[in-house]
Amino acid sequence: MKNRLKVYRAMHNLTQEELAKALGVSRQTIIAIEKGKYDPSLRLAFKIARFFGVRIEDIFIYDEDEPKG
């Protein structure tokens, strides 16, 4: 799944480490999400969206044509 996490993180002037701490995850998790190598759980996706004060759809772009795992 494509996402704009890196963009939102940059807009808020946060490092990957700072965002990871705020969300209670590892920096490696943030890196993997930003690179599109890991799709967060629904719970984490909501947590990220709430942290930035936006909707999940503003950060995560669902593409029905994307190949499944």
C-alpha cells in the first residue's frame, strides 16, 4: 500500500525516531512503512492518522489493483 507518511513526518519536522517514540513503535517500523515494505495494522494506521490530525485516507492510499502480498 502506498503512503504519504514521509511527507507528513517532514511537514511536522519529525525524525523517524521521534515519530516512532510518539507512536510506541520502533524506528525500523517507521522505515518499513515509509518504504512500502510493511502495511501497518489498522490500529497503528488509526494511531498515525490521529497523531497528524488527518484521516487514514490522507496518509494511506489503497490501490485495488495492487498485487496482494
